[in-house]
Amino acid sequence: MDRAWIRYLPEFLRTKIEDREYLQNVIHNTGWQFADNIVRMGIGLAVGIWVARYLGPEKFGLLSYAIAFVTLFAAFATLGLEDIVVRDIVRDPACKNDTLGTAFFLKLVGGTASFLAALGSILILRPDHSLNHWLVGIIAAGAIFQSFHVIEFWFYSQVQARYMVFAKNSAFLSCSLLKVILIMTKQPLIAFAWVATLEVAFGAAGLIIAYTSLGNRIQDWQVSLKRAVSLIKDSWPLLFSGIVIMVYMRIDQVMLEHIIGSTEVGIYSVAVRLVEAWMFIPMVIFWSVFPAVVEARVSDEALLYERLQKLYNLMTLIAYTIAVPMTLLAGWLVDTLFGEAYTRAGTMLAVLIWANVFSNLEIARSAFFSSMNWTRIHFVTVLLGCFLNIILNFLLIPHYGGMGAVFASLVAYWFAAHGSCFLFKPLFRTGFMLTKAMLYPKIW
């Protein structure tokens, strides 16, 4: 790998990494993913603002509701396989074709189940809303194409992000341009749902091209019953954790639609999108350091906890760095970008942005759970957070609307990531490490 970029770093950073090849690889990989996501955040936010202004709060709320509703079933498409597949390929590179082939088959079955479950549920819950049926059905169809996203897991295991960046960015940029064309030609709401599915399909095609261009062959993938049993055995708690996580991340928008209405969902969704625009940062860091956490778990327990503490500290510091200015600028930012129709989203954003502190720590903590194979404990913590979120939404939304959903999410995210650690003795150490990170996030 080209290391020329190291000479451009400040001296105090260069001396820390110049003799550490793995760290250089992680930084290089992370840089590619950051570049990818910064482009996505910039272009995606600009196009998203244009879409929100064009559709208005009510129609934007309908689109956001459909996306949130489909997301409730998205875990069936992933089956919780991401961490497990990456872990297995890192531990045993020779299992690549069996693992990828089996994971592809499982995700294809899961994606089909996700599509049918989402479509069937919306037909039952909203039998007289044909527009909701079409929006949910079209967007849910993207889950079937996600089966090819197992290729991402291989790139993660090899810490080779740049190929994945080219593949997925091509799909993203093409569909962003398509959204602009839809706005310019004044197309109806349903067209934007089709673009969401097309982006998944184009992304799958790009990943296939990137994978095969490196000399790999999808024809070499094999489906193994033994491997399938092994993957499901390790991933089923993550599957249920994924279901629960998606519920407590999206149930607020679904409940807002049913209790208050589409306009409130549209306003609240603006705050959610501005908060989630930053979520790529912890995810990029997670996938860049996860292989190192797995290796430390096998070789040295002290090194494992040292790396985890640094990871928790970094995740917290990043969240603080974003939350403080976003809180101060929230009102002005929403009015300037989205217009007066979305003004109330500014107050929601000022509070909800702090949920990223706990979201970041939850993502970092999942690296520990996966490396220890403590997927069942992970499931229980997020399940408790989900129950708490649903209860708080039920109590607060009727009285406070979108702000009720904000407070419900903030409390639930804290409990799932941090508070729940003190309910289980094996997690006491993790709880104290997370507390330390929030109080003093030292990274050097």
C-alpha cells in the first residue's frame, strides 16, 4: 500500500505511526471511508434539503414514514451477519468462499422475508391508504438486492475500503442526480421511493464489479449447511438485537404518524436526518478498528481493554465535538436550510443531537460484544432500551408531539448504551469504562 501520505502529517503524529504498519493501514482505510461519507453527507444533505422543500412537511412526512416503517423489518435482510462474517474471515481467511456464499444465501432469504413482512404489515395496519402501500412496497424491495452486500463484509475484513467507496459512491451520485431531475421535472412522491430502491440495486452492481476486478469470483462461493448453522447460531442474537435496534430507532416516527400525523413526522424527520448525518463517523471508525479488536481478544486481554478504552474515548470526543456547535446553531441551521415550514425542528435538533453520544458508545461497545461472542447480553440491553423507548413515546407524544419523541429517544439511547451495563455484573467494567470516556475522553 502506498504510504506517501504519511510524510504530510505533523511530526508528532508521524512519529507515532511511522513504524506501525497495521495502524497505518487502519488510518488509510478510515481516510477512504471518511472521504466517501463526507461526499455522501454533503451531497446527500443538499439533495435531501431540496427534496424536503419540494415535497413539503406532509409529503416528506409520508416518505419518511414509509422509510421508517420499512426499516422496522430491515434486520431480517441483514440477519445480524455483518460482525460475524467479518470476524470469521479475519480468524480463518480460508473460509472466505464458504462464508460469503452461505451468508449471501441467508441474506437473500432474509431480504425476501423482509420485503414480504413490510408489505404485509402495511396492508393490515393501513388497509385504506394505497399510497402508503406503494411507498412501503417499493422501498422494501431494496432488501432483496442487499444480499450482494456481503461483499462489503469481505472488504471490511481486508481493511480495503477504497474499492467499496468507488462502488457505492457511483450508485449514490447517480441516484442523487436522479432526485434532482425528479425535482426539476416536478415528479410525484412515488418516484422518490423508486430512487431509494434503485440506489440499493446500483450499489449491489458496483460491489460485484469491485469484487471481481480484484480477481475474486462469485462463482467460487459455496453454500454450506454446516456454515449456515454456525453463522445462524452466532448471529441470531444479533438478528434480534438488530430488530430491536431498528424498532427503537424508528418507532418514534411510526408512532408520530399514527398519533399526530404526517406533518409532525416531516418536521421531526428533519431533526432526525441532521442528527443521523453524522452517524457515518462512528461506523467508519468501528469497521476500521473491529479487526484489531478481534485480534486483541485472541492474543492479549490487557491489549483488548486498552484498545476498547481508546475507542470509547474517541467515540465520545467526536460526539461532543459535533453536539456542542449543533446545539448552539440548531435553530438558525434548520431555518436557513429547510425554511420556516420546518422551524420547530430546530428545538428538536438541539436536544436530539446529544443522543449521538450514546449511539457512538453503543456502536463502540458492540465491537466488544462481538469479539467476546456476548451477543445474547447485547440483545437484552437493546431490548430493554426498546421497551423504554416505546413506553416513553406512548406517554410523551400525545402531550408534546415531536419533542416527546426527542426526549424518549434520548433517554432510551442512554439506557441501552450505558445505563444497562450496570444491570449485569459482566458489564460493570464496561459501564465504568464508558463513564470514564464520557467524563474524560482522552485519546492520546
